[in-house]
Amino acid sequence: MDAIADRETKLDPALEAATDLTPAAPHDRPSRADAEDAVRTLLRWIGEDTGREGLRDTPRRVVDAYREMFGGYDLDPEEALGRTFEEVSGYDDIVLLRDIEFSSHCEHHMVPIFGKAHVAYLPDQRVLGLSKIARVVDIFAQRLQTQEAMTAQIARTIDETLRPRGVAVMIEAEHMCMSMRGIRKQGSTTTTTTLTGLFRSDAAEQTRFFNLVQRHS
């Protein structure tokens, strides 16, 4: 059985700064040549020969990979939510998107995080396209992250854009900084949650959310 560390995050003041990740302006970024030189420096630092055949194109490949893996800095999650829909025929119950798989990178060691996000909200006359929720998860995952901050960022974006009666986000993830280095505890899983609105104030709604997620886990 996985060892599970449960930590609940509820958009408290301590996370306000973490939930505001404004990308650096383009003119503040180093050039591609600078980035490739930095990769060469790291390769030399670990003791490699950057001139050998297998590593000659590695700086270029690493920069290409970083552009893809960290593309979330160039995207606006609120814009990604796009239009909302008001023709819901009076539907006002939980909308839940479960098991949204993602990969991210830890901001402390820049090693991978692999996990699943479960995102729910209680509509207030408007609903979102389901693919938009998954897109928001991807945008925040494609940035350097802590799991706690990412959980709060997803909830806050949906809450501020849609203005529903409540948002609930649960993330379950394995951190390679625990599996590959340090204590090397493979299979250890961390669970974080952020609750807003009725999901935070109403114990019955909290229970319904957790039961719906766990029922299909």
C-alpha cells in the first residue's frame, strides 16, 4: 500500500504569493544560446565530455524539451477556461472531472512529479467545457511547482473565473525528489486538497466530493 501524506490547503494567506505565478517578461529571459551553454556547463560539472558524439546535440535537445515541459509559463489559465455555458437546464449539482493525469517538476530539485488531479465545482447558472478544466491542470503542471501551490492555483483560477458555489481540488502525486534522491522512498504518495465555497463550509458537500473521488479510485 502506498504511504499517503494528507495535507489540506484552503487558500489561506500563506499561499497567496504561491498562487500568483506571473511569467517573466520575454526581454528578461536569456537567449537560446545562453540556455544551451548552461546545459554544457552542467554536463562539464558532472564530469562529462561535452564533445563526445552522444552529447554533442544534448544541449539543443534539453532546451527543446524544456520549452515543451515548461510551456505553461507562456499560457494564461484564465484564458484557457474560455467561454462558459448558461444553458444548463437548471442543473446545479456537482460537476466532477476525475483522474486527470499530469506530470510536473518540483521547484526545489527540478525533478519530475507524476500524479492525478480530481477537480469538482458546484455550478451557479454557468458551467465549463470539461476539456478546459484538464487544460488548466496542464498549464499549472507545466511550470516549476510545489504540489500544495498547484492545488491552490487550480482551485483559485476556476473559482475566480466561473464564480461557482464551490470548488474542490484533490491532487495525488509521487515526487521523484523522494524516490530518486534523499530518503529514496519509492511509491510514497502525497495528497493535497483545496476547498472553496460550499465545499469548504458544508461538511456534507465535502463528504460527497471525497466519496465520489474514492468510489472510483
